Amino acid sequence: MKRHLFSGAGPTLDLEAVHVVALYDPDTGRIAHMHIVSMFAGGRAVSEKEAVEGAQQHAAHLGHRVQDLHVKVTSNPEHAQGSHRIDPRTGELIRLPDPELRYRGARPTT
């Protein structure tokens, strides 16, 4: 899986696997907390169970009632980018449109 989610100066690490964990309201599909675990070549593997537990611990620390939330886990790195919701009928992640940028004052020129 040679995907690169990060960029910067110099070479990037090869992404071997990803766990995207969404904790969501089962009635509305609204995602309350999204947790992304990226595993790179030569790094430590993280199990799906460990990723879910980490997501729940972090969400609880932020004040979410994790006992009321359902869990959706995916290994698709594209789900780590942009905004999503869960379709309550199918349990699948749905990409939301990117918000329009609004500028104060003059718009930048290209």
C-alpha cells in the first residue's frame, strides 16, 4: 500500500496500513470523534482492537459519552481525509462536500 498522506521537505515514509476509527451517533450518523492510526514501513503494527480502544479513550477524555456511540473501522486511507458521516442504514462512511472558503476583505489573486 504505497500511499503518502504526508508531505514536507525530504522523502516521505511508506504507509503500510491505516486504521480509521469513527465513533458516531447511531441514530443520525454524525461522527463525534475520528481517530486515525497510521503504520509506516519498519514501524510498530497496531491492531484494530488497540486502535478502537485508543479512539474510545481519547474521545472519553474529550468529554464524549462513548458508551452511546457506535464504532466504524476502515482501512481506506482516503477516509482519513476530509469530512464524513455514517449512513445509519448501511453503516458506511459517506464523504461530505468540502466547505466553501470564505475570505474577509479582498480575495487573493492568482
